Amino acid sequence: MTARQAGAKIARREISARELTESVLGRIDQVEEQVHSYVTVLRDSALAQADSVDKALLNGEKLSPAAGIPIALKDNLSTVGIETTCSSKILRGYKPPYDATVVNSLNAAGAVSVGKANLDEFAMGSSTENSALFTTRNPWNVAHVPGGSSGGSTASVAAGEALWSLGSDTGGSIRQPAAFCGVVGLKPTYGRVSRYGLIAFASSLDQIGPITKDVYDNALLLNLLSGHDPLDSTSSTEPVPDFTQSLTKGVKGLRLGIPKEYFAEGVSAQVKSALDTAIKQLEILGAIIEETSLPTTEYALACYYIIAPAEASSNLARYDGVRFGHRTERAMTPLELFNKTREEGFGPEVKQRIMIGTYALSAGYYDAFYLKAQQVRTLIKREFESAFNKYDALITPTAPTTAFAIGEKSDDPLAMKLSDILTIPINMAGIPAISVPCGLSDGLPIGLQIIAPSFKEETLYQVAYAYEQSTEWHKSKPNL
Ligand code: GLN
């Protein structure tokens, strides 16, 4: 069931929130050994949340569409009193003293949090293989990665271990795993959703977003997450529409640009052919399709790997063995305490990024690397802005290939990073994008990415829903 279908059944009292939660917990018992989506399963608190929804229903209270619906939370979202690890050894045992704003909103709506989902350590990666705890498997083929870094969040939804989930996206971490797992994932406009309580990776890029089985559910969940939050000064005061209202507008007369750089070398033949078919479908539905060019695309990945590590090196300076999680037992002096805690607590990818970021920010290299990357970032942003003078949205693949095999890229950091080449430019520009299923190749899903101007998530939903409803891809399910 989608969240919308389950919510309707709860409202009509055909099922209780407890029954739904029990069934999802049962599914977790059944498949978790194969999939490994969760760092923590919140069995007792989930049942308690479900019971209070059932009680409210008995009292005739009007419920939110999320009430009683089981959700998975990426384990970089702070949950009061519940271990929040970022899948890092350095945060093991850390229990936040407060909830993230999005968690608060979900709780207020009566959502049922069933678990904290696995990720690449501190959200740095594209496969969950950088998790210090374990690797999550792709429910479509457990020898393959689910993508990352929100791999636990997307796998849990694809495997039926949650009805929907939250992820975070700094360079593609919602959209790329959504494409790999055959679910719908949206990265909102920078500022659309409060990041208060999201453990920071790269603060000028990070956004929290919804991962769902279909486009309708996605709009429903974004409704709950969006809006200004006085606790996050980067959250926007832009008005929040009801996103479900734009779903049925259709694509007739919409101008859709196809940037040729997103179909270049490295994009597999299967992905290209699925995209060709999807673009033809949008044309049949009445969209005006035109090829276009975004020449700065090729610089986005290089700039991202200066800016994101620079911000990470600063954000991760706080893990010193004093305030959070892990503390070394081998220190004689305060300096040793910091150094050894960090040496023991961080994994190799995180250490590499801290070193690259520190280097790029150091005197002498700041101008050559960091400042230069910020200048190119402005060019990328302007190039999208001028494309949107001509087009309502842009259509691209979400990832160059389908999910790769576990171990296939884990020894080759460059190959791994290239899997985000089609999602990173969007974060650099701060604009929103969505991934929707558009095909299967050798039993593995392919994702279609739709990109829109700032605060035009409505356009994303309009295109995504029209496409989804005219195809069957969202109905295919993995056979676990
Ligand atoms: N895979 C990219 C990285 O490793 C993006 C991660 C993300 O969006 N959190 O940085």
C-alpha cells in the first residue's frame, strides 16, 4: 500500500494504526536479514505512537494524512533520546537532547517512526558501503548496492519495511538511491525544508527530502516538511502551496529542455534508451521537447569535491571526544584525546574528505581552490537560471547506470564519485529535482530526473505525476 491508501483505510477504520505498524514490523522481521536497511528498529515506541493514533481516532479527532503511517528516518536526523549514529563509530551511543524539526513535525502529525536507516558515514558516499556499521542491500538484487548515501531509507521503502522515508541530499543522496531502488525521491529547493537537527555534512548544500512509493505520496510528505523554521536561519519564508494540488495539471504545452551533457559518455546504453522512451512519452502527453546545452556541467563534480569537503572539514571539527559519542581510552593529554578519538572514530572516506577540505581552505590554496570553486558555482547557478528562461523544467537521467554490484567501486573513489555526476549540479545551484522510476534493465530500476527552478517543486510534481500515471513503472516491485 502507498501511504495515501493506508491513510484512507485507517480513516475509514478498516485497519488500525497498530495493525499497520505490526504488519510493517513483521515485514522487517521477514526481510531485514537480506536487506539491512536499519541501524535501529524502534519497535516499542512505534507501537506506542500507533496506539495513540488509534485512540485519537476513537475520540473523533481529525487526523493528518501521515497519522499512523510507518516511516523510516535516515540516521543523521536527530531523535531525542534515540541513538543517532550517522553510521559512524564516532557517534556510537550518542543520544541527541532534541528532535530535528522535521521529526517534530512528523510526531505532531502522528507519524509512526519505525526505525533509523543506514547511510554512508556522515552521508559521504553513493552506495552505503562507507557505513561503518554494515552495507545495505538493493532489494531488487541483494548482490547490488542500494545507492547512497540514503541507501537504508530507499531500500526500506522498496522492500516494504516502511511506507515512506526521509533522506538527505547534499550531492544526490536522495535521488541516486531512489533511482537505484525504484522509488520516488525529491530534493527540495535549498531552504524549503528546515535542517535544524540534521547532522551537518556540507551546510550550503544539504537538504532533507521525501522518499516514497509514488509521486502522490511524495507531494503529501513534502507538505508536512516544508516551511520556515525560526530554528534554521537558512529556511525560507517563501509561501508553501499544497503540493498535491499541482499533480493533475498535466504537461500539455510545458516546455521541457533536454541538456545534452547529461547524456554524454559514461551514461549506459540501457539508461539512454529508457530515457529516450520516457521523453517520447512526455511528448505524447503534450510537452514541447527541445534539446539544449549546459556547458558548465562538466565542472560541477570537481567544484563539489572542493566545496563539500571544505564545509565538512569545518562541520566535523566538533567531534573531539568531549561532547559526542566515542571517546578514546588511549589518551594521556587533551591533544591526544582529540587526535586518537578522531583517528579511531572516523572511517577512511571521512578522513580523506577532512584532509582535502582542510587543504583547500588553507592559506595559499584558498584562492586557488575554494574561491575558484565558488566562482564556478555561481556560473553553474546562472546557467540553470538562463535555461529556465526558456524551459519550465529539464529532463535527464538520475544516474549514469543502474545499481552497481557490492564491491565493484569501493576500491575506486573516483568511479564511485562519478555516479553522482548527474545530480551534483542541482545541489550546486540550490534548485529542486525529483527522481521517478522509468525502466528496468536486467531487473534493476532506472530513474528519470526532472529539474525545476527554485521553489517550483509544483512543476516537478506536475511533470512527474503525468509521466508516472501514464506508465506502469511505479507498480513494479522487487521480488524478495
Ligand atoms: N555521493 C555524494 C558524496 O559522497 C553525495 C552525498 C550526499 O548527497 N550526501 O558526497
